[in-house]
Amino acid sequence: MRSLFSRLKSHIKQHDNSPYPGGRYMAMVLKEVFTDVPGFAKVVFGVDQNGFDVEIERSYNGGTSRTADLRLVEDGTKKVLAVMEVKYKDQNGPSIHNQIPDYVAWAQKSCGSFVLLSKHPPEPCVLKRLGTCRRCSYWSFADLYREVERYRKHHDHPTLRLFCDFLKEDTPVFDERRIDEKALQLLLRNVLDLDNKNDLGRKLNKRERMFEATEILNMLVKNISVLADEFHASYGGNVFGNKPSVGFRSSPWFKLGNTKREIDKMLKEEDENNRYVYNEDDDDQLPRKRDVRVGGHLSISANYVVRGKPYLSFWNGISCQLRVSPATSLRINVEAGIWPNGDEDAVRKVRSLTRLTNEKYLAKALKEVSALAVNNVLDDNHAGLSRQRRIVLTRFKETLEG
């Protein structure tokens, strides 16, 4: 079941028959969180005062037309202590370039605090403007989630638990929960249609573990999506076009000799023209026997399209590999590749992972293996890169290595 705040958000959409509320709804949720746990509001905004009210959609600049998504006002004096602008989908829209200078000017003049909270990183020029005032800061939803979890270790509260569940479901937050290896194996065996009768047997198919297996796929896709957005913002701003697309694909591995034997059983040979035809009396699926299907992989990756022409695609992500014959083994890799000619990847780099759900470790591994892939395609004289493409990839390489 989805969390309380997520269900309320869905209800608002259904009731109003309008698109999902974004920044305003987040501001409403934060109002309740800060009201119930004022100590956490002090952490976010860096204020020392104990007595304050939390208000949404109110003016912050002396009654002018400028309104903030959320503000803290001091009890009694009604002095504005801090304000927040929440960007859900329009973090790089034209309005933010008009809003940020006003927020910064207000913070410098009033000695109040300003926080820009957004779903995705804003443009570098926005971050640079925020950096001109020490009382102004940028928070991503992932930053907010990490800070809530840190605060809960010493000051847990039911509202904070609900808020954490909502952030994990509704925002780009990397999920660092430990993955059950047996549940991951179960996911791979079912996706790849592998034999599941031996070694782990029925223990692997517990209903709870099956539920966990489906959650693992959702969790890994979301985590790669979070890292892809961060990768795009940090390294590909002048290289890639639109936001990356994220998906998954799987492929089983077959033992060639035994697979041919099974195919021969499914076919019959016509002597007249020496060709094979399908025998409709036989099953059209290769058997799941371990001497035929020996394993496979599930890849979850982000695909980036490089600006300009001709078409050039870059991808990176993770690959979970399971082998069931002759013995069961599980391996996790981080990988990256480039399609210089729009066909098969001419360059593909792979590195083994030891931690699958550690954000900093995985982000660093993706960056390093991506740099290796770019270096290799630049060194490949047969890649057929145009001069323009080589310039773009060289710039990308320098950003990754900088």
C-alpha cells in the first residue's frame, strides 16, 4: 500500500481531474512536517528561533506581489525568518531566473534564510547566483530525504516516518536499503525463465520473497533514474540533449551444443529441398533444463542522446548476471557503452560491483566506467567519428576526468 501523503496526492488528482499537484502539494506536506517537528525546520533553514509559524503561499517581501511556496514567521512579530521555493517540474523554466535574484536580494537585506528545493538540479547559473549569499542554499529532494533520515536517528517522529515513505515513492530519491540476494536471484530466475527446481528449491519461492523480488526491480530502475538525472546534470549539460531515458532488458544464456540438440528435436528435415520446417506438434519454447539455459543477465541502464548529427548514443547502468550451471553464481557489474554509428555498441566497458545500493559508490563507479568507454571510442580509429562528434566527446571526457 502506498503511503498516506501519496494517497492524498492521488485523491487530489482524481477529485480535481487535473494533473498531479507538484510544488504546491510538496509545500503543503512540508508545512505539516515542520509544524509537527519544528526542530527539523530549524535544521533545513538554519534558524535559531524556537517560536514560529509555518505558512504557505504568502508574501515574503513586504507585501509585494512576490509570494513564496512556504515561509516561517516569528511568533508575535510576524517577521519572516525563512522562505522556500519548491520546484517540481519547472526547475529550469524561465520563471526561476526572475525569482532567484529577488530571493537572494531579500535574504541579503533581511538576514533571512532562503532554500530552493527542486526535483532535479537547476542550471549552473542559478546555483552560482545562490552562492553569492551564504543564507541561500539549494536542496534536492534526495538531500532532503537524507537529512530526514539523519534527523530521525536521534529525534524520530511518526510524521517524519510518513514523510520518508512519501519521498521514496514520489520523488527521485536513491533507495539504499539492503537487497536480499535470494530475492534478487528469484527475480532473475523468473525474468530469464530459468530452471528453479534444484539447489534453493521451494525456499526460494516463498510468497514474501516473491513480493520482495518485484520490489527490487522497481527499486533498481528508480535508483538508476536518480543517478541518470544527476549524471546528466553534472557531466552532460553541454553534451546530451533531453533527459535520459531509463529502461531494462534481459537475455538468457544458452549452451550452444545442447541448444542445437533441443532445436533438432523440435524440427524435422524435408529431404526434397534439404530444409527444416517447424513441427507444430512440438512445443515452440526451448526447455528450461540447466544443460540448455545456463543463466542470463538483467540490465538496467540510462540512454543519453548526444547533441547534433549524425546520431550518437551513450548509455550506462548496471547488469545483474546469474549463472545456474554448472553451479549457481551471482555477479553484479556496472557498465557503459557508445553506439558511434547507431548500430551495435562499438565500445563497451564493464567493471564488477561490490555494493549495489550505495549511492556514492555506484555514482563514482558509473562515472569511472563511462570515462573508460569514452576514452576507448576516441582511441578507436575504426569508430568512424566525425570531427564534430570527436570534439563533443573530447569535451565530455574532460568533464568526466575533471
